[in-house]
Amino acid sequence: MPNYRIHKTEYIDETKRVSFKYDGKTYFGCEGDTLASALLANGIHLVGRSFKYHRPRGIVSCGAEEPNAICQIGSKKDLTEPNVRATELELYEGLEASSQNCWPNVKFDIGGINNFISPLIPAGFYYKTFMWPKSFWKKVYEPLIRLSAGLGKSPTEPDPDIYDHKHVHYDVLVIGGGISGIIAAKMAAKNNLKTLLVDDKKILGGSTIYQNNEAIKIDDKLSSEWLKNEIQEINKLSNLTIKTRTSIAAYHGYNFLLAKENLTDHLPEEKKKNKIRQRLWKIRAKKVVIATGSIERPLVFNNNDRPGILLSNSINKYLDFYGVSCGENIILFTNNDSAYETSISLHKKGIKNLIVDLRKSASSELIKQAESLGIRIYFNHVVTNTFGYRKINSLEIMKLSEDGNTTVGNKIKLSCDCLGMSGGWTPMVHMHTQSGGKLNFRDDDQVFLPKENSEDQISVGSCNGDFDLENIIDKTVNKINKFLDIDNQDYQDTNIICSKENDKRNIWLLPNKIPLGKTKCFIDFQNDSTAKDIKLALKEGFRSIEHVKRYTTTGMATDQGKLSNMHALGIIADTAGVKMGTLGTTTFRPPFTPLTFGTLVGRNVGKFFEVVRKTSMHEWHVENNAEFENVGQWKRPWYYPKKGENMHDAVQRESKAARDSAGILDASTLGKIDIQGTDASEFLNRVYTNAWSKLAIGKCRYGLMLNEDGMVYDDGVTTRISENHYLMTTTTGGAANVLSKLEDYLQTEWPELDVYLTSVTDHYSTASICGPNSKKILNKLFPNLDLSDENFPHMSFKEDKLENINCRIMRISFTGEQSYEINIEAKYGHSLWKMCIEAGKEFNLTPYGTETMHLLRAEKGFIIVGQDTDGTMTPSDLQMDWIVSKKKFDFIGKRSLYRSDTVREDRKQLVGLLTDDPKEILEEGAQIVSDVKSKPIDMLGHVTSSYFSPNLNKSIALAVVRSGKTMKGQKLIIPMENKNINVTVSDTIFLDKENKRLNA
Amino acid sequence: MLDILHPKISNINKNNIDINLSEEKIKINIRGKNKEFFTKVGKILSIILPSETNTSSSNENYDVLWLSPDEWMIYFDENKNTNIFDQLYKDISTLNVGSITDISSQLICINIKGENIFELLSSGSPFNFEKFKNNVGSSTQTLVNHIDVILHHKSKNNVNLFVRRSFSEHLYEWLVDSSNFI
Amino acid sequence: MFLINCPFCGERDQSEFSSGGEAHIVRPKQPTELSDDEWAEYLFMRKNIKGIQFERWNHAHGCRKWFNVVRDTSNDKILSVYKMGEKPPVNYK
Ligand SMILES: [Zn+2]
């Protein structure tokens, strides 16, 4: 097996071999490797196929910008993960990875045929081709595209890993642990500011940490040595928290940032267990320093995508950081000085290399060094083509014309096994723009730079366009002192020597003798878009960068165009003949690099997926086999099936028992608001549609609450406890909103009212006992209470003690039966319930759930807000005009009740429906029509509530129907998928219209 | 026989976090604005209601937490003074000086103490505990794991957390789960 | 996620608050005397400004108090907060 690990570095432990599998084959790397560096050490460049043309692709970079080396990790159904960048994945023992987007394998790929028919797949190909005929979409195109496209496989089973979230607050957050970030963090922390420094790599130091060129020195030391000292120092600062393997995913307003910390991704399988895999840090920082550095640009020339073609600086990092050489005969193609550092480094390690430089000539310390080492430099030359299928094996260069628009002279063919390209540097302004910052364009080296416009964030270092070391350090120090309003002198006397770049020449699309249509000059490697595609888009009339991006899909892959956006812009500008700075950029959206769903969700999975509220009686319900229904956040008993019963059986039994003898319901979830104050009665007058002033102490009244638009909002019974003290109940789901709405009116519209509202929902537990025998059961529980209809009539309230404990008992009914609600302090709720059940035994007291409650009230035609109403129903629509006071001057929603729209006669109105076949149960939500033949069918309304009533032995339903009030007795039709159901409009009250049962 | 059932909250101690149910406490919500109100409450409780945001006052009998400019909560051991509610209700509510509401069962008090409690709370709360943890006596209302809570910094690294009864078991389970990952 | 300076509790995370729409829309004292159009003006018509907007917010998970906020909707910066009943700061129009 070839070994490209050619020397030792301090970041790789060669004594610790790590075995891993790639595409099923076992390889060895070393501790400290990434998957990419380990693959390169094994001589593997080819790692995937491109998305559209299925061209062989190799590792291009060494970081987050990697477009090609994305792989599928693991093969387990629950743990496999797609789209992992090999350049970021730290190697661990037992790692299993495979290349993506190639079938049957990376070396022989059927989709590769697309490469040969590629003239047929121009930009917008999918848009254009698959438009017609429409019917082909589902059957032909989509399956085909799905088969050949796609980036990796999602896991098919739940993620067993643990994720966590944490909120943190800092004075200063520094993003990026390169040289400028380290300086900024040190300055902040030493000035007593609580500081957080994050970096996505395992170790700090950015690209300086492996810098070893003699031309670049700080205080007479190699810059890497100097920086190691600095890192040692900041590790001692107590004010500074350093988080490595942590990347900022999103930078939101108000300096709220999300950072993802990788905690176990670098560990072998057995060490990952029971640990948090990733933690999402929710960071609030008073000030943010962005020091995210820059990314090297590729160059755009024909066949610039072959395996073995990398970014020049990445070759340098693989060599000096990982000890891996990317080839044995390397050519560097550049338009700037930084490739010379790579070249010199390679030369020192004995690796043959030469330089092709776009510039006519250039002079600087680095270039002098390269020249004196005898490195061959082709100035004013351009690479025009490359060769080699699975890996580059040679290339052609030609001389550039004076204006750089074309090539001149003869082709020179050079052999190589690796090509490094350097098209200059792109500052990583993602964080700056995500935070809302704008950009300036610097023509000099064609970069977008942060426009400083905020007191809360600043960019320093190369992400701010400062590229040489002297500039980086001096400017960082000055800016940080000013930004943090401090006076740090640590770097006052730092002596910096560095090579200064004096010459620049940028050409976005490099010239070629071959017509553009016949070239493959890739811009976006991952989405396979070429210079030709961009030009085509412009030719077809696209102008906006956002449109060109979508039409050609440039920059829309998982790397979000980190390598491609600038070239796309440059080519558009050149072609359209406009200045690049005037084009603007596409928007950089979070996340900066992809996040797993697990990280976003954190521990809100499984039993913590949703917040759960339980009543005090909950345990009893569980012990008695209740099925639960979620009502808001509450778990409410839905029905209590006995052995062998299904839901229907249980509900029929419960409903019958409640009317024949007695039933008991846990009503603790109803919202309860304690209302006190001298204006309490007036307040109720204003919030309910009916009148309250004359309600006697000890009496209860049902109230309907509207929105200002006149639509029903909530309902419930309110009890007058004393002159200025009421207890209001609300619906279960509406409790919080009602309280907040009432507070709103009190605080903003009627601050003059002396009223205090306090939620007591959880303070009381409520057992509601109904049925003809309810009085007897109450009598057993409260033997001293006079339960006669004279002393304790319907809609009244008594206080009594159960043993020593106060109970509030309301005689109110939601079932139409004689009914008592016993409220007790919640800590006794469970016990109260058990006592009720015990006392009710001889009367077959039957616990019933929400389904039976719904059925019983429907028999009586009582509405449920939110089921029979949907925010478009007025009291009149509900046939509840009786509850709207005509005398009151005003109440919430009153004026809206006679708006032209609310008085329309043909509004949807609540009616009862009876099916012609009494056994037929309607589906809730079913549409209602009068004529199934008309086209289009005239929809009259829909069914809101529907049950089989065991007490009436027939199906009953409530519905909202256009002009329903006037339709009593009329026949209507419910069209279902396979039949039409005939119904007759009826009264909404199906049982005991005379309310005899209330006092039976 | 009527007896008490508390939420299922048992003592947990791990990673320097100690979580306990701390019931047997009376909690009373107190509302009012005018001078008479302050005087009366002060006289009955022998304590001045804290007027400063996010603070509390305490004496040997009661702890009083600031909740809003016209709202406070007092809490105390139930064996201390059982008829204080009646006294307050009579002098404040009945005389229309303000509003007194018994919320003893509305809120469950979970005591959490130990070095890492603020780490624990921070995993589910956006509240900035920087100042809070350095000031004994601080109180605040905020969210923990999306659930409303009232926090009272009783003594160093010792916090009484008040949560609605219906949420208490869920929040407790979440706290226990979270304390595994400090 | 905003940081909102509750006039009663101080700076808190946006998740503790709920928004109540445009501020300074006063409920008419005598709704019955309004025409349909006038009532609709109060009920439905809201500005949706790019720029400086006056809003109502409620510290729902804190002190439960409603208050007013001046926010620049173009960059989400909150320029000022003030209590209910207080006059809006004059320097924002
Ligand atoms: Zn507040």
C-alpha cells in the first residue's frame, strides 16, 4: 500500500495507528488525522462522483468548504449519517465511511454516462426537460431523478444519540481561534471581560499554527512557535472559556448565536455511549468579535475538477500539519503569493514541484525565496486543460496575452500527479452578514469586506480582508482596543517580519482556445455548475444574482457555495459588463455548516417532546386503565375501557350510566381565575355578553366571551363568592389566553378599574358528579349540607367541609343532568376523587372521560368552543341570542354584532342534524350540500360534532350550515367517498328540552 | 379518609445537584397598589414588601417575593402561622384594599441546591443567572424547559423553585434528566 | 431572538414575552355611536411599517405587565420601551 505520510509533525501521533473502513476496505491512519488526511496518506484522492455528470471527484480542501469529500458515516439504520465532510471528520478507531452519490461504486459509476451526454444537460435542464408532458412527472421523470440523484441516505430509525442545549451569557464572544481570534480573546479576558472563544477545529491556531516559513516571523520566532506561546498563555486566563470542536451555526439579531459543540464524534463507538453527542450552545454576548478567517479560492479553467486537484493551501496543511504529501510531482497554479509558501514547504520536504503564475511577474520575499531555491516558475501562464480520468496525470499550460483575455503561443504539456490552485482568498463574511451587517467591495483584490456599522460586533483578521501578518496583528490590536474600549499594551512591542505581496492579477474565467461550450470549467463542484451554465443563464435573460443562482443551482449544495459564489459573481459581472461590487451577493443563511436535527431538538425528544400537565387525580386514572387525550398540554382521561371494550363500547356505557344513575368527571383542567376588587362586577359586565351586576352572592352564571370582532372566544361559569369576589372558569385550552386577554384590557383599556386577576387553575382539583343519583352521593360526602333544591338550587354555590378541609361546591351542569362540581385544594384532589368513587359505589357511579362529556353535552345541544366554533361564529350564529344583553351599554365585541357582515342572514349557523338511518354516524368535518349534481357543488357547511347517543338510541350531530336557522326540517346530503348520507336539519337540543332532568 | 398526595418528586443527588420536594408550605398571592395596602400588609406580616425588581424580603417567619409592581408572593412553613391567610383576606380583600389569594396548592416548591444548580437551570432557561447567583435573596420569574417558574435564591447555591402543580412532575423529571449531563 | 428591556423586570429573552401588535390604538369610548366604517378602522386597520413602529408587548412569562416598545422593523432594533399610559418618546415619528 502506498504511504504518503512523509514526515512527522507534532499534531499526528504516528505510533497510534487507527484502523478505519472506507468503501468497505480497511485502511490505517494515525491519531490526529481527519478522514481526508488519512485517505490522502493512503494515496486516495477519488472520493465521490459529481451530482449531475457523475464525474470522478477528489478531496479539494481541508475544511468546512469541502464540496466533494462528503461521505456517509456508518451503516446502522439508526446511526448512519449522510453528508459528513471527510475534511472535518476526525478519524477514530473503527470508523466506517463510504462515498456518496455513486452507484454501483465510486470507480465504476453508471450515472457517469451523464458526463458523456452532458451537452444535453445545460443549466435549467431539469426545469426545461421535465416540464412536459405533465403526466410524465410522477411516473417517469421523478423516479428517474430520484434514482440517480440524492446525496446520501438518511437514517431510517430514531436517533439513539443524546443531544443537549445550554444557554450561556458572555461579555465577549470571539468566533475563530486563529491568530487574530487568539489575540482578541486574550485582550478581552485580560481586561476582566467574561470571554468565550470558539473554534471548529480540535486545536486552536488556524493556519498560523503550522506556518514554518523563515520569511514570516514574530519576535524572532516562527509565527507558529510564537502563537503556541500565546495559546499557552490564554489557557491560563480564568476569565476565558475556550470551546474547540465548536462551530457557530447561526448569528441572529441582538448577538444571539447558536454554536454546535461536537463532543463525541471523534471518539470510537464504545466511548460514545451514554454521552452527549452534540451540544447546542445558545449564546448571548454583549460584544462579538468575528475572526473566522478566509477561504482560498479555486481557479476556473477547463477540467479543473479532476481528483488530485486541490487548493494550494490545503496541500500545505496536509503536508505541514498532517505530514501527508498530496503527490510526488506537484504543480501549483496561482495568481498570488500564498502558493509560494506551499511550494517552498514542499521543496523543503523534497517534493518536486513547480509554479504556474498568472501574473506577468512578481516580487516579494516569498518569491525571492522560491527563486533562490531553484523552483521553476512560469509567470504569465495559464492552465488550459488537465488530463487523467481517476486522477490528474498531466496538464497543458499556455502563455497569457497582454490583456489576459486570451492565450498565445504554444501549448506546453507538463506531467504531474497533483495540482494545487490558488485564486486568492475570500474573507469569510458569513457571520457578519448573518448578523445583519452589510458588505463593501474592494476592487484591489476583488473581495467583499464587512462594512463596520455596529457597536456590538466587529470583524478582525483575514475575514476583514487583512491578509499579511503585520496587518493582521496591528489592526486586530487597534480595533479590539477601540471596540472594547480598553487599553491593552501586550502587543505594543511585538516585532513582526513578513513577506508583502506586491502584485495581483485576477481573472475569474481563465481564457482558453477551446470554445466555452466544449469546456468543463467548474464553478460549483458539488452541484456541477460550470462557467458555461452561468453564461447561458445570462444569455437567457437572467440578471439578478439570486435568479442565476437558482437557475444554475450554483451555490445551492450542502457547502452553500463557499468555494463558488465569488466566481459566479465575477463571471456574471464580466459577462454583463458591470462592476462586481454593484451586483451584491446572495444571502448567506444559517446554518453555516449543516446541523443534525438532533442538535436542534436537544433533549426535547421522547417523554420531553412536549410539556405534560397532569391533574391530582392522574394516578387514579392511570390505575383505572384510562385512555388519555391531549387537551392543550393536559393529559385528560378520554374514556375508561373495561376489559374487552373498545372506545365505542366504553363511551356508550359511560354515557348511559351518567344519565341512568351517576357519572363522575375530572374537571380539574378547566381554567380558574380568582377575580377580586370593587369593580369586579363591572369588569364581568364588560367582558361577557350578559349582565352580572345583579348576580346574587352564592350564585353561578354561564357567560360567553367574545372577541372585539363579535366572534365567540371562550365560555364558562362564573360564581359570585362575595360582594367583590368572583371565581371565573374558562375552557381547558383557553385558560392562559383568556387570562392574558383580560389582563390586557385591565392594564391598557380600563386601568381605572379596581380589579385583580389571579390564576388558581392548579390550586383546585375538581370532581364533577352528575346524574339522577348525584344528590345521594353528595349527601353521603356532605351529610350536613342541605342539598334540597330550595336551599341549593341549580346554578348556585355552597361552601362546606369535607372532614376539616374546605370545599367549594357548585351546582352547575354541562350534561343536562343534576350535577355538582366539588372543588378542593389540589393536594387533596386525589383523595377527594377516591372518596367520591367510594361513596358512589352503591349507585354505580361511573367515571367518564372527555368523549362521554362531549357526547352528553351534545345531546343537550351545548357548544364546545373550539369544536363547534372556529373564530367565525357569533352568539347569534350559535342560536344563543338569549345570552346577549340588549341593555348593556357596551361589552367586548358588542359593536361588531351589528356590523353589516355579522347581521347577514346567510351566515353559517349552528343546527342539529339527524341521519335518516339512525344507525349512521356522521364524520366530524364532513361537508354538507343540498344538491350533489350541481357543478360546482354548493358547499353549505360542515359537521362539527357527531355521536351515537345511547340515551336516544340514534345518531345525533351538530353542524354549521349556511342560513341553517331557517332550515329546520329540510333534507340535506353529506356526500362521502362511497355514498351520500341523507340527513334532516333539526333543533340543536336533542334531549330534555324542558330541562326537567336538572331538578329531577 | 381525606389525605394529601404530593406530586411524585423524590430526592435526587448527583453531580453536585440536590433536588428535593419542599412542600408543607403556605403560598399566598398578594396584590395591591395604595398606601393603605402597604401599611396593612406590613403590619400583619411585620415585613416591608420589596419594591425593587427581582428581589425578596425575609424575616424569621416569611419570605416575600416581588413578582410585579403590584404583585407579591409570600411563602412560609405551614406549621408557622396557619391563620395568616384569613387575617390578610379579612383586612385586605374584604375591605377592598387589594387582593389576597391562597395559592398553596397552585404552586409546588422544589428545592434545588448545590454548586451546579445554575448550570442545570441554564440548560433550559434563557435567563441570565450572572447577577442572580451572586445575590442571595434574588427572585425572578422565567421559563425553565418552556415552563413558567418563580425562582428564589434562598441562600448561596440554594434555590426554591416554584412551579404550577400540574407541570411539576414533568419539570422535575426534566431536571433530574438534565442533572445527568452537567 | 430579541432582548427586550421590560420596564419592570429589566432585560430578558424574547421567549418570555408575547407580542400584542400595534400600540396606541385606543378602544373607542362609545362604540355604539360609530359607523361600520369607523368601527372597522379600529378593529381591523393596522399599519405595517418598514421602519419605526410602536408596538405592545407583554412580559407573559415574567411580571405579566403590558408595555410599549418602539422598534425599527427594518433591523429589529428596539429603540425605546415605556409603560402603558406613558406618552411615546417624541424623538421617534
Ligand atoms: Zn417584566
